Amino acid sequence: MTIETIVFVVVALGALAAALTMVLSPNAVHSALLLVGVQVCLAIMFLLQGAFFIAALQVIVYAGAIMVLFVFVVMLLGVDRKEALIEPISFQRPLAIGLGALLLAEGFLIGASELLPRAVAANRAVAGEGNVEAVARVLFTKWAFAFEFTSVTLAVAIVGVMVLAKRDTNS
């Protein structure tokens, strides 16, 4: 067994343990922080595969910016209080489990089909092009709309959180 294999197994087990603890944690802030741990483990796995740019993006964008946003949302809305954890809609948990299972099945079907290898082959880097250039070329040409839509959605989410968390100071 090589050192890379040992590191991969240890990091994968750490990611699995953090993910399970995250899902089972009753505290929303702890769950957000455990998600940061999972994302750092994923970044290490990307490093083991030689995807240095993606590993850096994983830490900077997801573990840094988006998780800070999640923690602020949790803190602003007070989700960690007991009364906020009572489910007002009784069927939402089974519906979420069903939709999650459907998403998982779709992922397996896409991964097993011919679509994924053809999509990967279509996005191969041009000769002499580095990782950053290849990612930028695909991101700002083929996926430009999705990239901009995501940024607008995050901005709307931030404004929505601020509106929801605003306290009435007049009373």
C-alpha cells in the first residue's frame, strides 16, 4: 500500500465520520462547522488526484465564503433554538427523503450511462492550455449562464436573510 492510498483512506473515513456527525447533530452551527470539515477532506482528496486548482477552490469558495454565509444565516435566524426545530409541516421529512433518494438514483444513472464520458471528453483542455485556462474557458463560455445565475441566487439569498432577520425596533 502506498502512502497516497493510506492518506486517501484516512481522509475518506474522516469525511464520512464528519458527514454522519453533521447529519445527526442537533445543533445547526455544529452541523455547518462539520460541513466545513467535510469540504476540507474533499480538498485533500482533490490534492491526492493532482487537481490543485479545484482543491484551492474547494477551500476558498466552499469552506471559506459559502460556509461563512451559512453560519451567518444560522446565527441571524436563530435556528439553533428549540422552538425553531419543530416541524410545522408533517410531510416535509418523508418528501425530502424521497426526493433525496430520487436525486441519488439519478446520479447513479447518469454516472453509469454514456453521457458522462462524452461530456468529459468534450471539455478536454486544448493543447498547451493549463488547468486554470481550461476551467475558465469552460466556465465563461459553456457554463456562463449557470455561473451568473448562481451568483445572482446567492445575492438574493443574502438579501432575503437580512429581510427575514430584521428585528422590529419600533415595539
